[in-house]
Amino acid sequence: MAQRLNYQVFEGLKKGELARTAFRVVKQAESRPQSFREFREWLRGEGLWNKEKTPGAMELLGVQTNPSLSLDPRAQSLLKAEDQIQQEEALFQLLRDANLLLMKVVLEALDVETGGRLHSTHELHRMLSSYVYPGEQIPLVDFQAWILWAEASQAIKMVGIRWGLGELSKAHMEWFRARDVDEILEDEAEEVEELNREQEASPPPILKVVEEKGESPLEEVTQEPSPSLKSTPSPEQPEKNVPEEQAVRAPEESKAAPEPVSSPQPPALAGSPGGEEVLRWLQGDGASWGGPSSFDSLILGIGPPMIPADQSRWLVEMGVSAVWAAQGVPEDWASAALTEFRTSGVFAAMIGRNSLDKALKDQNYFQGKPGLVRLMGALMVGARVAGRLKKTPALWNELAGEADGIRLYEKVHTELLGGAYPVGAFWWVGEARKHGVWGG
């Protein structure tokens, strides 16, 4: 089945009522022959009718309204449910069948027994919107509705202020882990191809939900696109209202004193490789080229890894940014360069099986962008980081399990940064601990 990306829920429900309400809607639709108008009046009387959302919620449940009110096979499992547990199981199955890849990735990201962790809705959506997610991207508003259905089906549950696995998901995780992503995508492609052949052989009637007595048909709601990344200032195009002599200044000429960052007991760094340079930086001395920066990785768009497959993306982007932090690259330059390297496919190629020269094969892409070229040297470190993880898969768990901040700094400094950029290693460890990726 193709990946479903549109989700809505019934409005005005209290927490815990969605599964029971879904059952009531399907039961009412099946109870007797009735027109869509009559059924809509019942929904309105129950406080469930919303012209923009209710039809989509019903369609997910298998309630069809054209040419007449009817139920497709998806609704049968809900109809057979005899209690709330069976209703939740039926919804769980509906969500799984609607978009297996989405459900697999989200549940594995929340599976703490296999390297996952608790996540917020926005953290999960950021993962699903990144280039490491192999499926089609779901709009945030639809994903927020999907989350409500997932909670109603016991696929997920709230643990504190973040989502964790629900009881039904825990019972089915072995099944989800056994599903191969490539096989899921291949099966979906075959199903879509078969459906296309059937439509070409016998074109179905165009389905429109037209309300009676001249009322307007159900309108298709198009999700507004997210703000364009093109608004991000590129390295060679400084932000407006910035004095030109300041905006075009090369990163190495910036002498602004750095801001403090989260640190692993700075005094103890004196005996570590590069520790003296870190301490001078903390005291405001520009020991590194240009005087180090201390930007926040989240502001740069480097979200924590959600699933094991996302770890290489985080490592490469953090490795490149650690170099820039040590060099004193301004935050807007770093943010713009990261966006360029993501959208051009450079990072994705490096994380895959391609070498750095293949990742940069499109040389014309960087013509006329001297500011971007100025920052490309950091990609050498990113390539080294990607190579280290490929050769030593256990390195991630070793770093994640290191509770001592000094030892973690030393490992990042030597294992990932090759003994260079000690301030970058210090910044990296601070960000990793601050955002709960490594350490305590």
C-alpha cells in the first residue's frame, strides 16, 4: 500500500476518547441504510462534524461517502471489536497498513532496548523530514494528527513530557524489526504499479464528496509549504542591515570573545591533549584561528539522531561544525553552509559509500560561492568521521556510554578529529551532553 501522508482526527474529544469514538462512528455508518446528509447530521449532533477534518478521519477508518455511505474492508476489524482493547488493536492495524514505513521508523526510534530513546513530536518529525528518512515526508500538521491516532491505538504513550512505546508496540516490536526497509519500499512500488495498470485498463469514476442541496463539495486542503531554506543567509550573501565591512570579513579575522559552553570540568583539561588551548579559549583568548565560536547545534539544524541509522548523519554534521567552531566561523555562515551541503547531497554522499571527491564531483555547483568554498576544508574532517564510523561501528556505543566528560573529550579529540581542533572537540562534547546524545 502507498504511504498515506494525510491524517485528521475528530475534534472536541477528551484524552482517551478517540478509539471509542472511531468505533461509534463506524458502527453508526453500518447501523442502517442512510444518506450522507443524514449521517452528517448525526455527526454534527455528536459534536464530531468539521468540514475540513471529519471526512479525512472517516476515510482512514474505511467510511466511504460516495456514491453512497458505505464501509470498505478496512472498517471490518473495528466493527468486530468487542471491547476497548480490541478497538485499540484494530486502530493499530489500520495505522500499520496505512504507512508501514512511517510506523516502523517511529517505533524503532522510541525503542530504548535497541538504541532508541524518548522523543517529542517535533523531534520525531524533524527526523522524518531529514534526508536519512527513506520514505515520503509527512507534513507536520498531519503527523501531529497521526500521533493522536498512534496514542489512541496504544502504539505510543506519553512518558513524562515525551513519547515512548505503547504496550501494543512493545508486543509487536520483533515483527517491526524484522521488516526490511528496502523490501517495504519495493512492495509499495509494486502495489502502486499494479494499481496504475488497473486504472489504465478500467478508469474508475472520479470520486467527489458532494453535499446535498447545493452545498459546496469537500475541498482539498493543501498543506502550506514550510518556510523556504533559501531565506537562510548564504556565506557569500550576508544578512541585510549588517555593515558591509563587517559582513564580508573572512571568518579568520573575527576576534569576538567566545561565549561559555557546557563543559566537562574545565580545570581537569590541563593534563589532556589540547587542554591548554581549550582553557585559553574559555578565558577569552583567541588561541585558534579567528577566535572560536560557540553556536548551538540545534540552531544550526543539527538535530539529535533519532534512530541508529541517523547516527552517521549527526556525526558528520557535528564533525564539520566542530572545525568551524574551533576556527571562529560566524553562526550565520555555518548555518548557511550546512544547508548548502545538505541540499546539494554532499553529506548524503559522504554518509553513503562515496568518497569525498565523488561527493563533490559537481564542481560547478560551488562556482560563484567563494564564501562556501572557504568553509569546504571542514568536509575533510567530516569524511574522516564517516570513515571511522564505517570501520568501527562499535565506536558510537563506546562514546555514548562514556560518562566521564574528560575521557569523552579525549576520545572525540583523537578518534574523530584526529588530534586536531581541541576546542572543536570540547564544543562537540558540550553539545552532545547538553542535548542528551552522549554522557549524562
